[in-house]
Amino acid sequence: MNIFRLMLSGSAFYNELYDTVTGGYSPVSVTGVSGVHKAHIAACMAEDVPILMICADEASAVKTASDINTMTGRQTACVFPEKEYVFAAMEGVSREYEQRRIEALSLISTGRCRVVCCSASAAVQATVPPKVLKEYSFSLKVGDEVQLDELISKLTAGGYTRCDMVEGQAQFSVRGSVVDIFPVSEREPVRIELWGDEIDSAAFFDTESQRRGEPIDEVRVFPALEIIFPSSEELCTRLDKLSSAVRGKRTDAIRTLIARDREYAEGGLTLSNLDKYYTLAYEKPAFIFDYFTGGVCMVSEYTSMGENLRGWLTTLSEDMKLLYESGVLFKRLEGFFLDAGGLEAEILKKQSVFLDTFMRQNGDIRFKKLINTDCRQTAGWGGSMTALSEELHEYTDNGYSVLLLAGSEKTLPIIVSDLVSDGFDAVQLDDDMQEEKLKKGRVYLRTGSLSAGIDYPDTGCAVITQMRAMTAKRKKPRHKAGEEINSLSDLKHGDHVVHAMHGIGIFQGIRSIETGGVKKDYITIKYAGTDVLYVPVTQLDLVTRYVTGGDDASIKLHKLGSVEWQHTRSRVRKAVKDMAEELTALYAKRQQAKGYAFSPDSDWQQDFEERFDYQETDDQLRCITEIKEDMEKSSPMDRLLCGDVGFGKTEVALRAAFKAVLDSKQVAILVPTTVLAWQHYQTAIKRFEHFPVKVELLSRFRTAQQQAAIIRELKRGTVDIVIGTHRLVQKDVNFKDLGLVIVDEEQRFGVAAKEKLKTLFNGVDVLTLSATPIPRTLNMAMSGIRDMSVIEDPPQDRRPVQTYVIEHNDGVIAQAISKELRRGGQVYYIHNRIDTIYRTADRIAKLVPSARVGVAHGKISEQELSEIWRQLIE
């Protein structure tokens, strides 16, 4: 039996709740339970009934689903996300959220998932009715007969897009007898091979390499859209009826927009603004509740949920006002969401359980049963074995059974061994636990991580969880688009290319040439004058696309047979060799240099890291560990930290900086621009505010007198961390005891500036940060000359980017800006002409009076630009 179910099976409050729910009493109120307990209840009850868990917000839904899956050891829970409504016609729309919603519906309808977690705003958004989802879903089994034309029609009707090569969900391709489909309910695409009309084989495949993976016997394909019309002809008919029924003062504007949509649909294309035509598609709206005919609806923090929903509805109402005024929306297009009263009515139709941390007045709801418990939520374990031993003694001495979630598959046996050596009765759990009753005083261990720890005083059971699981999921390597040509489709007529032996020419297509009675395909490359080179397609590896930072017209073509290309290759080879020798000598010198071995982490370091406002990702924790291990060695560190913007490189660097400061060493943070320096300075001031760390800024934002004072303090050692631009590498800047140099956005510095740093501070640890490392840096990292750490995981709760391509529309622009400002965010508006940019800024200010609008462009002075950017940052 699952250990989490064992923990609750002896609990009086859970058994009372279970008997009440299975006895048909509803609604039920349970108080005294925090977030992790709600997940525990849902995980156990889902063994018997499907559960819809409505949370206060989407972040809570994601956290609850993650906790449930950790407890059950499989994907028991999924998230039904909120989607962005698209009412105005657009050229392109990202449908990721819509596909994730259908994925959740497919998982619950096929029984692959027992719990769906969502926010109230997601629950009130209408979705595809269960009957329609079933109608447009189908299975493909090995051995089945299929008509290819019929299969293509089914996929197209369900919202799938046909393309040459499948790269993302809701796409399919057909190449002869091979059909590739990326169902919205799967994490990988499926390749189906036909033998005549029969499915001969099916297997998952990798989108990057296109190689087949695990074979499968069957795949179920669900539609990719929530709003489906039987055909484009039927959609056109319904739009005609809608247009003729429109009445009012905006009739002409409304009919013009409908006519444009009709013309688009008539061409067989999927409308980007289907959201507004929901009621045209279905007679009766459907919601997530319709997928839980025999399940239980659990509501987490009903009061907070209601407040968040009212805020969402208010925002939506304000956004829709602008669209009503412009004729994009009108009275006949309604019914695609519920109001707060409608949500409550839907909840109460179900067998409902209201879970709250504290006793509250939940509106006018009259509960059939009130259940209270005193279970507790505890803080996570930070990694200190001393602190863990103390906490375990406190539990086991009182007769508790304890589950410890920690470590990885590799480190868990070591933790078990350490605990046994300390006198604990500790055992590692297998996947299939045989015990029917937990032993008092025993410590059970398995990998995983929860959002918090658990303590059940009435049953004497507790869960201690590591703050973040160290078992990072292995991700498939992502290959960035490079310049290597992998297939002929990578080249277009007129592209400049480089042949390894003959130099730069222009690609002019493929020609079939017969030689010796054999026809072969050749790549045609035009060189200077009348020279033409024919390269067999089998030698594609010798040809690469030519990349230049200038104008294509200025590219000089080489002449076949000339020595110019050979001389160019020789010069480059010699320059590369000289640079390689110089760099190798520099790095060899650094490797042999005697550096400073920093002390192991202290309590202050742990306190500093625990004050981080966000949950670290697994990649962040791994990178922090790698950097600390380097710093604790006696040889100087030279590590490259790669990660996308917003993935948490700065926090990793600040932890390294604090570690250096704790050993009385100084830290220099070198950044390419004054604006970035100011931004880092503000971040550092905030992070170090509780500690005696002096941080200074050395850039143009400081006067000459201030700069002189900072330089004196650096030499005396009274400044711990200095953040600055190229000013840091000037001759008058000296440090008393520099221990760490951090270079941010290293690709924006010249080689000379970076290597000057390393030459000046030969024995100093160097940490380089970059989202896009230059090839030279990356090559040194890949070849082992430099160490590299990579952050690939996005931060928790980071929402995917939503992209919309739309014809210019002031109403939609005002709606988008207003929505972002209400969220507390900021907006970039990119304009293409300096001579009209101020006029555009005035128009935006009139469209959104609450916005403070600044203008920046390349013709204003550097001081003005820096000041505007500083205001934006602040």
C-alpha cells in the first residue's frame, strides 16, 4: 500500500470525511488543513473517485498537482489551465493553453488521470462538450485499416495543421505511407507506417533527430480545438445567419467584421478568433464540471478563490467594454463563461468538499457536515544533517513514524546509511511497499519533494521533505538553430554559401545531371564571373550557409581555381592557432596558479539562501553546488554559467558572491552597460539588506567625486562588492583582496577586456554569465578548457509566452496595455520611425490615461537614454 495512504488510513478526520462523502452527504466543510494536506486528501480519495480540485489561483493548482503526483508516484493529477480569450481577428495565435486544456480533458476522460486541478477562472471558462470531444476523437491501432484521405479529413476537422515536418503539438504530416501526428494528449509525436491501407507499425519519435523511439500498439488522437464546427461550410452558414440577425447602431461595423471572418473561413482556414463564436458552435455551453459526472468537487480556500474570481471577471469585463465599443463583440455573442453565482451553483450540484486552513464564513452555503482537524504543515528540510537529526529525534522520541523525502537515487542509500549510523531505525522504501501498518519510531526514506512537510499528531505520522528534489528530470537536449545545413530544405535560392574547398558562392538550386548513364542530383553554386560548381548532394556536409553582419550586396564571391580562398583559410587557420595557443597558455597558467580555497558553507550562507523569495529550480541548485565546489578548491575557478533570460543566473551569482564575502574577500561584478549595472546594484542592495555587506556601484551613474571615493574604499577594503562597467578594468582601480570576478553578458565584451581581467587577477576565481555565449567561449567550455553549468529549467509558475499577430487595432492595443498595467507589469511598445515616435507615444497616453509613457530611441543622448532606462527599471 502507498505510504501516504497508510498515513491517512488511521486518521479519524479522514475516515469521517471519507464516510461522509461516500454516504452522499454534501456539501462538507473541512477546516484546519493547509495546502499540502489538501493534496494528501485528494491523492488518497482519488483512488476511489475522480476529483476536481478548484484552487484559489493557478499557481496553487500547479503546486497541488505536483504534490499529488509526488505522493502517488505517478501522474495522478494534471492542471486545467486558464486560457487567454482571443476575440479580435489575428494573423497568428499561440494555442498552447487551449491544447493543455484539451490534454487535461483527454486524460480525465480516458482515466489516465484521476485529479484535475484548476483555478476558478479556468473553471468558469466554457470548453468543448464531452460529447463533441468524443465525436472528434479516434484511435489508431496497429493492424487497423485506415483510408489516408479519411484520416487527413479527421485531423483537419479536429484542428490539426498539416505541415512538412512535425515540430509541435497539433501538427501532422504525410509523406507517402508515413504519417506523423503530434496529439495534444501526448508529450511526443507518433509515427505511423502504413502497408497499403493497414497500420503496419506505430512508435513515438523525437522531433529534433526524427528518430523512432518506443514502439506502441495504439494511440488516441483528441481534437486540438475547444470550438469545433462540423465544416467550414457550416460555419459560413451560421455566420450568415448571425450577420442578418444583427441590429443596432454598430450594425455596419459588426457585419463588416463578420464578413471578413466568413471570407477567411470560406478559404478553409481556422479562425483565430473562434472564442467569440463559441455559442454558434454549441447550443449549450459546457464546463470542466461536465467531465465529472460521478466525481467529487473539492474547493480550496473558497473565500480567496471567490475574491480572485471577482477580480478576474472585473478585468474581463473592462477588456470587453473596448471590444463592444468597436463592434468586435456584441450582445448575441455571450455565454462563454460563468459568473461567480454560476460557479457556486455548479460546485453545489456536485458532491462537494470545502477545504480551508481556517474556519470562515463561506457565503450562504449551508454545510451538511463540519469536520475540523489539527494537522500541521511544517517547513522543509534545508539539507543540514545536524538539523535533520535533531528534527528526527524530536519525532521518533515521541513515537512518530516519519517519512523523509530527500536525495536522489544515487544519494538516498548514503543518507539511509548515515541515519542508521546515528542510531535511527531507517529504511529505504521500494516502489511496492509491503507493510500494512507503519512502525512507530521508524524513518522511511524515498526520493521526491513536496511543497511543505506534514505532521499528523493524532496518528503520530510526519513527513519531512527536502526543500527541492535533487532528482532533476532529464530533458532531451535542445539543439539551437545553427548554421550547419542538415537538409536541402535548409537552403533557399540566392543564399550565400561556403564550400570548404572553394569558398563563397551563391546557391542556385538543385540540378539532375546524367553522367555515364546514371542520373544524380547536384547542388549548383555560382562563383565570381561565369564559374559554376556542381556538388553532389551526398557531399552536403562540405557546404555551409555563409553568415555576415553586413549587407549581402557587399559579399565578395570567390573565383574557382584562384588561390584567394586558400590564402584566406591559411590566414584564419594561423589566427585561430595563435589565439588558441595564447588562450591555452593563459588557461594553463590559471590552472597552475595558486588560488584561494573558500571555506565550506556557514550558517550565514544558509540564512542568506533561505531568504530568497522564490523556489529554486533543480538546475539552479545543481549549478550553485558546482560553483561552490569549484570555489572550495585551491585552483582558481573559471566557470561559464549559461541560462536563458529570467532563469535565475543572477541569484546563483549572488550566492557565490556572498560565499566570497564571508571569507573577507572582495567581489567585482563586471557588466556591459550602465543600465544593467544599476539593475544589478538594486537587486544586490535588496538581497544583502539583512547582512553587513557593503555594495557599491562604479559607473556613469556616479559623479567623479563618488567614483574617486569608491576607488579609495576598494583599495582600503571597506567595500565588499562592487558592480560596474568597463570602469572596473581601468588602471586606477585596485582591490585590497579580490576573491571573485563575475562577468555578466560576457558576449558583449571584447576579448581584450575579458582577458585583461584574467591577466590582472591571475589567481582569482572567475564566474562568467551568459544567455548566448559566443562560439569561442562555448567551444572552450565544450572542449574542457573551461567548466560550464547550464540552467535549462524555467522558474516555477513561469507562464509560456503567448504570441499574437494582428492587424493594427487601437482597441486591442489599449486592452493589452491596460491588462498588463492592472497586473502590475510593464510594457514595451516598439515603433519603427523616430520622426513619428513622439506622436505615437501621445496616442498611447490618450488610449491608456493611467499609463506613464516614456520614449527611448537611438538619436537621444546617452545620458537621456540612461535616465529613461533607470526610470523604467525603478
